[in-house]
Amino acid sequence: MTFDNIKYVYFLGIGGIGMSALARYFNAMGKSVSGYDKTRTLLTDELVAEGIEVHFEDNVELIKSEVRSQKSEVLVVLTPAIPKDHSELKFFQKNDYTVKKRSEVLGMITEQSFTIAVAGTHGKTTTSSLIAHILRSSEVDCTAFLGGITQNYGTNLLLSEKLKKKKSKIKPIVVVEADEYDRSFLTLHPDIAVITSVDADHLDIYGDQKHMEESYRQFAGQVKEGGVLIIKKGVDKILVLGKNGKKLLTYSLHQSSDFYARKIAIKKGQYIFDVVTPEQAIRGMLLGVPGKHNVENAVAAVAVAQQMNVFSGNIKNALTTFKGVKRRFEYHIKTDKLVYIDDYAHHPEELRACISAVKEMYPSKKVTGIFQPHLFTRTRDFADEFARSLELLDELILLDIYPAREKSIEGVTSEMLLEKVMTKNKKLVHKKELIREIKNREMEVLVTLGAGDIDTMVEPIKNELMIRVNKN
């Protein structure tokens, strides 16, 4: 299949961060793009503003008439979150439409490209956004499909200038976030791959960590002959990777790696450090995105940039101007008396990294966390690990589990998780009561955490806290 004979692209689950990037891509390519999503969000509103038709009811009659009548010219793109009994999906399947998973379509787009793919349980979005920003800032033309909205560009899709002009015959460069969910990243065959971590996750798909690691091993094996695999130190030992005609490089915060950071310090809210590479030491790097885990992500991005022959001065300048990604340690209020940060962390290790970064930035202040667990299976599989990470907070407000694609599991509740947390100041609060709870609390640093719909509470929380700030 090629995209040349495709006139209409219809998305089932168009509002997802990965799906919306693809929708924007096909819209930019001049295709007629439309789709369905369960919930209206700021992101779906943006798609509509860009000329993409979106509806929010599972109803075949709401599908564009051209999509329903021009089957041979239609590509249907599917996210795994769509249930099998979805009536629109059943319509397309019954009538033999071309239906492809999001990962398959991404694989087809990158097939004829020089592809840089970032995989890992954590750090994918920030690392891939850093790589894309370094390349763009260094005038290396590229397209980037990202798993978050970059603060520098206000989008999850960066389009190559050559692609926009549709005239260049030069092989395009594509930066892509390689998603391990549903083994989606196995559709990719990158020229350069980064693996940031292989901590257990998505055990509802993999069954156990051993099978998940096997998929990462397979992904690593799909790096093209003569390509480069850049992997966090320690992960290489877990996956037991041989070079097999590929260049294998390691990175971390530690000197035992090919690329590492040294002399890490915080100066005026920014991290300052050196990056040591096999060729040189790039001194005095500045990164405004908090957390040592982000320093490590920056080291990985530097390693990729060097493989792309980017001048070290350009790399240094790009790190200084990198503003981060929405919902990744995103500041909403930053005053002397009150700080409010929002973060997407939804895995125990992500929580640990985020909360540790907050405590590092504000060592003398009380840190209150609002956490919304994401998925019943993830909460069940990592309940003890979640508890240990949440205990790093001074105060915990725990919301109900966000189910996403799942049905409830007996005995797996936020009450169960709360019991495991040893923090004295802890409380279970229903989302509809959250603003009232915040109103009655004295706070110094507040951080909201989670990958569900907690993001819909960010503005109401911010508005409530700003009343307090303005009073003072």
C-alpha cells in the first residue's frame, strides 16, 4: 500500500497524542482528514481549528459521506484503545476498508526515511523532543512525531521544510517516539535508536518483564545495518546486546559510559553540567528543565546529535533554549510563596524521578502531591512500588483510578493503594471535591501527577491558587 492513491484518512481515536500527530501530518500532506474520539479536549479543538472534522459519538452516520462512499480512496487509522465492539470499527471491517494500526502507518511513513527512534519506559517524549529541537536549532531539516506538545513549538508534529515543498528527492530525516505499548515500536527499523529504560510496564500486554525485555531486544535488533544504537548504561546488560554490524554506544550520568554528565550543579533554577563524549567535553551546558533524569535525557540527545555531525556549539545553544514539553514538569505558578507544577508521571519510577526533582529544587518547602493512578492493571502490578514513590511526598492527595481502556478489577482501588502508603498526611479525594480540598489547605509546593484526565483539573487548580497568590 502507498499513500498516493489515498484521498481520505479517517482516525478512530483521533484525540490521542500519537494519533493527532499523524492526523496533522496527513492534513499537511493535503489529504482530507476526519475522525472520531470519545472525549472532546483542547487537542481535539485544535484539530478542528486546523480544518479537521471530529465528532464524539460512536455513530456511523456521523462519518463523512465521502468516507462512507469512496472505500478505495480511504485509509482508516486505528488506536489500540478503541474497543473491538465499536460500531464504526465494525462498519469499516465489515465493508473491507483498509484499516491500519497507528504504529503500522508510522512504520510506513518512516520506511523511506532516515529514522531516529527513541524507545523506553520513561524519558521518550523529552528525549525525542530534545533531539528534534537540537536538529531544528542547528538547521538540520527534519520531521518529528512526538508524544507530547513541545513548549518551543506548541505542537506534537514538526514538519520538514522539504516535505512541505514536496519537491526534494533527498531522503528525509524523521525523529519518532517509539512506543512499546502493544509492541508498536516493532514496526520501526531505525537508523539511530535510543533506549532510555526497560522498567516493567504494560504487563497487561506483555505478561511479565521477561517478555517485555524480549520485545526491546527485538527492537534493538531492527536497527539498520551500519546504524547506531544508543542505550542507557545498565540497560545494555539487561538486554545482552551484541553489536551485530551496528555501532553500540552507552550514556548515563556516570563516567563508565561513552557519553556522560559531570560537574552537575543547580544555578538560578537551571542545571549546569559538562557532557563528556568519546571525542570531547562540552563544558558549561545549561538546561532549564528540572531533574537529573532530564540531564540524563539531554546526554542521550547529545549522543544522537553527535552522530548527526551537529557542531558542539549548536548543541550547547539548543539545550539552553529548550523549554521542555507540556505536562513534563510544567510550571503553572512560580512565586516565592507558592509553586504549582504539573507532570505526566504515571509509573513508579517516573513518580520517583519527578518528586525527587521537586524536592531537589525546593529542599526547604513542603511538597503536596495530587496523584491520579492510571489503569487498574498498572495499579495492581506496581502497588508496592507506587506506595514507596508516593512516600517521598510530604502530603498526598490520592484520586480515584483512571480506567482508560480498562474495566475495573475487584479489589484494585485507590483505597487499596492508599493503605500501602506510609505517609501520615494522606487522603483519598474524589475529583469533583478536589478544588474544595485545595481551598482548605495551606500549600507551598503543589504537584499534580498522572496520565489520565487529571490534566482537565490543571486550569481550575491554577485559578483557585491564583486567588490565593493575588490576595498575598
